[in-house]
Amino acid sequence: MGGARDRRPQHLGRRRELQLLRTRGGPDPDRPPAAAAHDQHQHAISRHRAGDRGHRHTRSSLGDAHIPGERRTHHVGDHDRDRESRRVHGEHPGAPVRQHPVSSPAGSGTHAFDVASVYEPFETAGGWTVGDVGDAATSGVWQRTIPLGTVAQPDADFTGAPGTACFVTQNGTPGGDVGEADVDGGKTTLLSPVFDLSSGGPYVKVEAHYRRWYSNHLGSELDDAWRVDASNNGGANWTTVETASLGDNRWTPVSVNLLALFGTPNQVRFRFVAEDQGAGSIVEAAVDEFELIAATQPPVAVLPPAVASSAVELGPAWPNPARGAASFVMTLPRPATVSVVVLDPQGRTVRRLVRDGTPWGAGRQTLRWDGRGESGQRLAAGIYLLRAVVLGQALERRLVLLY
């Protein structure tokens, strides 16, 4: 039976620009040590918003923003496992920005879009809790684990190898009866942390995405329901955003437009409810890859071409998160020698994309990483850091690698 887990609210906020899930009062556990050593010093350094230049010895960007009109959205999240609260602070040079070209009589420039997001594949413990008022299920209680497949329950999480875990309504024993550990006797509830969006607006996009599995097609009575609720005040009041009465035994993608639902997002929270209230039936549920995206639209900034190209630039990873390969664009104002490496969460070099001292010409070039290590092996899913050293600067970008 899955037990209740520590409740740890998560927070998203913004003054001038958003930083993704920076831990308040402690180090970022997913931050490579080599990059984290200078983070604290860099909080006082403001970033030139309009150019999205590579950051000189600054914390890397953690994601890529959504530009209105594009269908692709890129998002990642750092998960603070050690602190009770998480808040995004403004004025941080590592805030993720995607640049959209604009023009004016003064010359070409960029339109910057900030994005903050949470990405939770449930591979490690987070601030999610099990149990709510009225829960009475005698079996099938939510637990974060590697699912054991049955005719009603998935045999793998959605993320895929090397990812393994998700939230499921309890595992039975290997080879056991299909009804051994399904939901019985009432409901069981999975609660998200509280996501604080109260100080981050105005937003142009706030959405939640997740994958869910629901099975209710076996047994004598198919009269039970799957339900997902969202709250804008930390759980004091709830609005139902999804229901299902018949399962289809597959990972189903679900999206929720929180901006349309709440108008002004505040203390956002989710709960996932599976129940077996009537006559006996086989009820199984699972949740994986929960994501929350909050995007803002700051004013347009227009720079003359000469100013915009005066510094080294390292663009964000595309796509991010990535399933396998991702690309980065780097622009040099003049010819220089370049070194580019990929670091794992422990700060170790796992791949050299550009060897030390390799000459590059001026202009824009694309770097591509295939998600593999120096020996060609597939690397584990997780957060990686691309570091480029050029013209006396160290520029960094983060990438979440999925499989």
C-alpha cells in the first residue's frame, strides 16, 4: 500500500523575468557542482534581456519558451528535494528566454518570452502526497513505483527506459490475480504540491499536461469514475477538469488550460482520484510525466544589428526536454578557438562535442548532441549541462534528456 509522502509546496514567481525552480536557501540538487560554485555570486548580475546572449560565468537557462503561433513548447524543471518551499526569483541571469525576431525603423531586434515550468517524470521523490479527506480504499492506494503489468495495469511507465517509475494504484505480486491490488472499498487520492503563480504574471499561457492510464472495463459493474480536479487556492476549493467512466488501457495525454479555467492563476494544485465505490470491478490508474508551463510576454526590445552581434551567443537547447538528440546554436562575433563539452549532474564530462582549441569562424553555427557519451553509449535520462568556452567566456545551457 502506498503511504503518504512529505508535502512540499512548489512555487513559481516572477518580477522582471522567471528563473526555473531555483531552490530558496539551499543549493540546487540537480546543479552540476562545477557550474554551481559560482551561482551565488552571479545572482547580482543582470542579464541583457533583448539579446539572449550566452551568459558569462552565469547559471544556465533551464528551458525554452513558447512563442505564440508555435505548436511546440519546451519545458523542464529542477526539483528541490531538500527544502520545504520553492520560489522563482527575478533578476536572475539564467532565466529561460526564447528570442523571436521583430523589426522597427531602428533596426532588427528580438521579442523575448519568459517561461517557467515544472517537469515531473516521478523517477525520484518529489513533493507529491497520497491521501485526502474521505479516502477509504482498502487496496489499490496510490504509490510511486515501477508498475507490474496486468491486463488492467501498465507494464511500464510512459517515460520509457532508462526511466522506470510512475504513480500507480498499487502493485500486486508478480504473477498474481488481476484483482489482487486494484482499487477496492472507496477512493484513493494523489495530490500535487502547491505551485505558486501569484507573483509571476501577467501570463500569456498557463497549462498543465500529464499522461494518465485508467482501466475500468473488467468486472461485474462498470460504474466507477476517474476524476482530476484543479485548485487555484492551494486546495481550499476544487474544479473538476477531467473525468472518465470507461478506461481504454493506454497512456492518454491530457492538457488543461489553467489560464482559461482560473483567469488569474494563484496557488495551483492538482488531485487525481481513482475509486471503486459500487459493486466489484477492476479499477487501475496511473499518472506519469506531469508538466506545468507558465509563460509571460515582456515588452519588445529592439537593438541595432551591430549591438546585437557584439557578444558571443549560445542559444537554448532545441527541443528541451529531448528524446535523444538536441541542437544548440552558437554565434561568434569574430573568429576564435572553441571548446564544447557536455557535463552530467555530478559535473563530470561525458562528451566532448568540440575539442579544445578548435578554430571557428565568425557567425552562427549549430551544435548537435545525440544524447550519447564519449564511447557512443546511450546516457541515462536526466539533466545535463552543455558548456562552451570561447573568447575567455564560459557559456552554459541546460538540457533534460529523456528516453
